[in-house]
Amino acid sequence: MLNLLINTAGVYVLVLFRVAGMMIFAPLLGSSRIPKRVRVIVALVLAAALAPSVAPPAQLPQDAWQMTLAIGGEILFGLAMGFILSMIFVAAQWAGEIIGQQMGLNLGETFDPQYGARTSAVGDIYYFLTLMIFLAVDGDRATLRGLHDSFGPLPLLSVGINRPILDMIIGLFGAATHLAMQLAAPILVTMIIVDLVLGFVGKTVPQLNVMTAGIALRSLVGMVVLIVGLSLTSAVIRDSLFDSMKLLYSGYTTP
């Protein structure tokens, strides 16, 4: 009876650290806007729900060093899973930063505790748009389902991250950069056209203060493009989220 309790507690601890590692970067659950106590309670509850269905390892760690190594491996798995999901959110917020800079709206930047950096209002708009789409397509359920299914091909005590997962993470950097440029492309092209028009006007009417007029014109035109772009880029963000979740599910649930 005592051995059963020890094995159950050991499995629960390992599952808990994989869940906790994922929640550091995972969308919504990993947000620092959620109080730490709430996140700890959610991690404890999720681990309690997952632990009974997880196959225990043949032998649990026998000393503190082996347990530390095992916990470190589970944290790495969880961090990688959360990081993969968060890349789309980082790309969307990056696109918003670029757009806000081009429109001249980044003067009102505020400190964002989630990423430890300054973010603009446009960046927050794109972040929350991505979060709404993520919840609308049941991304939270898919994340939990992928976490549960990952214990099959990646059982407990599988210390370390293999080469395919590293290649997947590296490939996501390029995909996130491409998505950010894709979302910010309309405003970038528009601002180039606005600069060309202002240049021609400045040469034609030298008396006009192009710098002063340019700030208002860039903000006005950029706002119109931003409103239109938000409705058009929702499908792009949705497809990127689907691709990211499929990539995560196939990478972590396929032997």
C-alpha cells in the first residue's frame, strides 16, 4: 500500500511539472495577467486530472539527483509545448508593433509584464484578436487534448528534447517571422505610398510643412487600413493557429 502511494505521488509530481512548464508560455494560461495563485491551482487541478490516465514508468527515480533530472526533463517538454503555441501570439503582437510604429502610435507604449517589454496599443489589439480566435476554434481544448496524448509517445522520464522537436521549434521562428510580415505588409506598403505622395507634394508645394502634415496623414490612412486589415487578417491568424496546433499535436503525439 505504501509503495502504491509513493508511485502515485511520484507520477503526480512529474505530470505536474510538465503541466507547469507548458503553462509558463501557453496562451491564456501562461498570461501574467492571471494571478499566480490561480495559475498554481489550475496546474494542480490539471495534473490531478491527468495523472490517473498516465502510465507510470517502470521504475521511479531512487534519489534526489535522479528526481531532479526527471523533473527537469518534464519541464523542458512542457516549455517546448507552450512555446510552440505562443509563437503565433508573439508574431501577431510583433506585427502590431510594426504597424503601430509606422502609424506613429507607439508614443503611448506601456510596460507589459507578460513579455517584460514595452508594447503598443496596436500590438495589444492583435494579441487579443489572436486570443479570441484561439478560443473560438477551441484551441484551449485542443491544447489540453494534446497535452494528455503526449504522455503516450513521450512517457514520463523521457529526459531531454529530441532532434525532431528542436527542428520543429526552429522552423516555427521562421514561420512566426513570415506571419508577422504578412500581417504588417498592408500597412508597410500603404506607408511607402504615403511617403512617396508626401515627397511629391513637398517638392511641388515647398511652403507646405510636410513633416507636420505627414504625421496626421500617416495616422489617418493607417487607421483606415488597420480597420480593414483586422477583418481580413482574422482568417490568416486562424489558419496559422490551426497549423501550429496540428504541428504540435503531430510532433508530440506521434512516436
